[in-house]
Amino acid sequence: MTSGSTQPASPYDRGTSPVPPPSAHQVVVKAPLRTILGQTILGVLLLLLGFGAVAVAIFQPPPEGRGTALVVGGVFCLIGLLVCLALKRTMSPRTYTFTEAGLDGTDAAGRRFWLPWTALESIVVETWERLGFWDSLFHLRFYLSRLAYFRFVLLPGAELSGVPAAWAKGKGAWLSFPNRPELVHSFAYGCRAFAGPKFQGVRVR
């Protein structure tokens, strides 16, 4: 949600801060419905296969390999349970709030962070050009293009705490989000409005 301005028509340039500047800009990243459904179906199938194998091993044990069936069934059950438990994180939206002072957000592990613009050397939004399904099915781009990235380089010696302090050890970090035009545009707008000349634009690969 943005207050005080509208989003620019061309979000792929470095551009300049809008006038008058907005008071804040918020980007909410939600997992696509197909991702949630796919993870749910996968978890349920794994649980069914696992419980099925365990049930057969207990009630109708094969002449040989009962122990193997129990182990395999247990592994499938464990993986299915982990997939289902991870649904909570998948379904939880991640919120990024751009302000004049910096960026407040959530990393991939669900940890809150605060990143002041004064600690940044540069920032860029990186996205992949999407090809047609059949053109990219057997190409690495098919898998890479599902995500876009919010990359930033930190200034040497920047005083940071919490999650960004760990990023500073590598002098930079990145955050991934679904490669959807509306999200790419929204992240670029927030950077342009508040990061100023540190924003290097949108890099399309």
C-alpha cells in the first residue's frame, strides 16, 4: 500500500524519487495458490504412502522385508509430516515496508529485520524474463524464472544488528520472492522512492 503517490508507468529504470514522496510503501508477498495446493497434495500423498506401507508391514507382513517396509513407510510419513508442517510458513505472507529511514521486512526464515538505507552501498531488483512453457521446459531458465531477487550490497563497517549483522559478514545479501510483474514493480517503486541513487534499477536476465 502506498500513500502520497502512484506507481510509475516504467518500473525498470533507476528513475528518481516521486514528488511529493510517499510517507511509506508496503509490499506484501503471498505464496501463489498453486504453490500452496501443490505442497498440500504432496504432503498428503507422502503421508498416505507412508501409513499404507506401515499398515501393510504390520497387518499383512510380506514373507521377507517387513523391516524394510516399516523403515520406508516411516521415512515417507516423516517427510510428509514435515511438508505439511511447512505449510504454515508457506501460507504466511511476508511484508516489506519502505520508509524514509530504511526497510523493515521478513527474511526467508520468517525473521524480522530492519535495514537502514545508510548501511547500503547499492540495491537492485533482479528478475528473469519468462519464456513460453515449451520453450523453457528443459531449460534451466524454467526453474530460475520462478523467483525474482532483491539484492543489496552493504557498506564496509556498517553498524547493524540482528539479521542484517549476519548479512554484513558476506558484504551483501539477497531476498527472493515470486517472479510476478506486480511484485517486481512494487519492489522497484519502493527502492526508487526511498533508496535514492543507491537503487540501481531492475536487472532483467
